[in-house]
Amino acid sequence: MDAATGIISFESKGDITLGTVVGTDSLDGAHTDAFGHEAVAYVKGKRGLNLLLDFRNVTYLSSAALTELLRIREALKGEGGKLRLCCLSCEIQRVFRITNLEKLFHIHGDEDTAEAVARFQRALKVAASEGAWIAQDAGA
């Protein structure tokens, strides 16, 4: 593992950094601030970071945690990175649907962590090849 903190453990998986919530099963008022601060601090200065947050251990996500996820997303966006979420329980996925946040986040809800990492890696390869194709086409 690359880095372990109180709430999130970060691990490199090639082009993907896997951030697993390990310090709690409930992102409520007692843990939400630490979750957001740890994630944003990790993201800062890491240009082009591709972060997959794994929620397999989380059974509850407060509205404040959703706000922290938006902050993490903005921090990554500012660094030219990407964020995806995986292993969300059905109840937590429902919260994303009800709040329409599923439109802002790419969620690998029903997949296990390894499959979510593999899909994220494939998406990055496709995006890179499309970018090369567009650049080549523009030069023609």
C-alpha cells in the first residue's frame, strides 16, 4: 500500500489510485470531515490523478459526505484528474439517484473492486487512443 490514513487507505494500481474507506463503516458527522480532508490533501499536487474511491466497507453516507465527495471531485478536476466510485451499497446508490448526483459521478456500483479498476483502466486507454486519433485527424 502506498499510504494509509485514518479514514482512507491509498494504493497504486497502475494508472489508477485506489482509495479505500477503511477507518469507518459510517461516513457521518463524526467521520465526514476527516474523510474529505484526507482525500483532498492526497489529491493536492498530484497532476492527472485517476482516483477510484472504494466504499465496500461503508454502510452509511451522510449528506455532508456527499458534499465532501463534491469537494474531492473539484480538487481532482483542478489537478486534471478523474474520480470514480465503486462498491457502493444499494442504499447508497439510491441516495445518488435521488439527489441526481449519479449524473456527476461515474459509479461502479455492482462491480467488485478489481473489475472497477479494470474498467477504469480500459476507459483511460480508450480516451487516450481517441485523443491521439483526434490529434492525428486534426493534423491531416
